[in-house]
Amino acid sequence: MEFTGERVVPGKVEPDLWNEHLSRYYFAQPLMAHKYVLDLGCGTGYGSSVLASVARVAVGVDISEEAISFARQNYSAANLSFFVADCSRLSLASDSLDGIVCFEVIEHLGKQTSLLEESHRVLKADGLLMISTPNRVFYTEERNDLNPFHTHEFDFEEFASCLKNYFKKVEVYYQNHAYSIFIGDPRSSHPVSARLAETQESLESTSNFFVAICSKSEQNWPHPKNLVYLPSTGNLLREKEQRITQLESKIVQLDGRILNFQKEYDERTQWCLKLDRLIKNRDATILDLQNQLEERTAWAHRLSQEITQKDAQILKLQKEYDERTEWALSLNEKLEKIKQSNVFRFSKALGLVPKF
């Protein structure tokens, strides 16, 4: 199963992301001991497995068939099962569950109130709902990072108010990545003590996530212990060195890509300059041709005018020729008539007419 950003896939996410999700289940684990527990929106099932280690029965449900298939293949226990289901329409009897765990789900839903209505319906009177969501102030507004899989995110007041509309008792806890120093032997079974330094920060606005515990009743309230989770990857100095090495390697790769881009940019620039010169040459040629065309057009216009004038002269000469021809024919006709006259003949006989 590939990691898309919507669901955590073990082995395919960074340690920080994996640990922040896993630690929530460790926080919930002691409160779900010996209970009938539903992991609502269980994703790939790793958290359901954590709950099953202490619960009487643990059931993981998710709307994704791919996620449920992954969970069934990777996590198994006699008291653990997985089903495809819509968290806003659960096929469970009312007042049937001791606990519901719903981590990082509500912000993904279009109908967020349906999840709370269904959770309220299927929980017993003293049942617990443990639900988490990212702090919108930190997660989105400060980082200016929008998660495409989230439909609506909450700030502290909005989240608490929303839960109190459905549950009588609501307590909201804060989840943060905190720098820590470990002294001891993690391989030993010695108990671990935690000391938290006082903070002057506003946890409502600076916390990464909110984790709330809700119940229909104030009776048998569990009063959970604070959790300090030190994962096996918790050696920050080594992690930083490794991270620096990774970043340096990535910088080298990026520098190489930048050089390639610069080379490609230079080549494209030279190509553009060459095209620009070619275009300028073509423009000059076009301008020259245009000038020649204008000159030829002016010459053709002058020639046309000359031809028109010559045509007029020709017509005038033709008219004069026709008039002269007509005059000559008229004279010839008159001459013929004279030749036929008796006077002409008599004069010709007397030798008075010149020879033609």
C-alpha cells in the first residue's frame, strides 16, 4: 500500500510522523484495558493492534477497502478484527461499546457531526470516546500548509465546543513534539520517571494536536496519566546528524539539478537569441521586399498611366486615320465619277488630262 498522505502506512513514512500517530495509541492503551473497543477510522490497523494488546475485544473499521485489506494482512490476534465501514453509519447496537478511539479522522469528514452522533449512540453510559485532531492554528495557519485530505480543521475552542454539544464530560489534552534527554538503560526493566519543565506557552494555540476524552457521564472518570513517549529513534543528536547528511546529499542532488537547469537555460537562451537574430533578419528582408513591392507598385501605376495616355493617343490617331481614309475614299469616289463623265473622256481624248 502506497503512502498518499491520507493514511499512515508503516515503513513508508518519516519517523516523526509515525511516532506522533503511534504515541496517541499508547496514550489511549491503558484507558482501553479489558474493554470492548472500536478503532474508528483505523487506517492500516497498527493502532488497533496496540489496543488489542490490552482490550477484551478490539475492532478496527475504515471506509477504505485497501486499508482494511492491509490491516488484515499485517495485524492479527484472537481478539482483533477489521471491517470496512462508514464511521457516520455504524452497524452496531446502541449502548454496546466501552470505548471508541478515533484519531485524526474527524477533520477528513464532510459530515463531522455524524461521527459524534454515532459515537454517542453506540457508547455505553460510562463509555469513553478518545478523539484527536490537528490544531488548525499551528497545523495550517502558522505553517501556511493546506492538507488536501482535510475538509475542516479546528482550533481549541471550536473543537472543545463541538464535543461538548454531544458529551457531558470533555477534557482536552495537548500533544507536542518535545525535545527530551534520556538517562538510563532502555534495555532494562527499571521504571522511568518523567520531569516536565514548566511552560509559559499558550498550549491552546501552540500545541500540534488536541487529544480529547469524552463521556456521557462524569462517573468513573479515568484521570489519564501524562504520556512521555521516547521512541527507539529518539536519539536526537544522531537523528540530526543523519538528517543533516540526508539534507546535504539532497542539496548536492539539487545543486546538480540546478546546474543542469542552468545549462538547459543557457542553451535555451542561445537558441532564443539565435531565433531573435533570425527574426530580425527576416524582418529586414520583409521590409526590403515591402519597399521593392511599393516601388514596383508605383512603377506599375506610372506605367499604367503612360499606357492610358498612349491608348488615348492611339485612339486619336486611329480617329484621324479613319477620317483621312474616309476623306480619301470620298475623293476616290468623286474621281471615279469624274472619270466616267463625258467631259473627262473628251478632255482625255484631246490630251488635256495628265496621266496617272
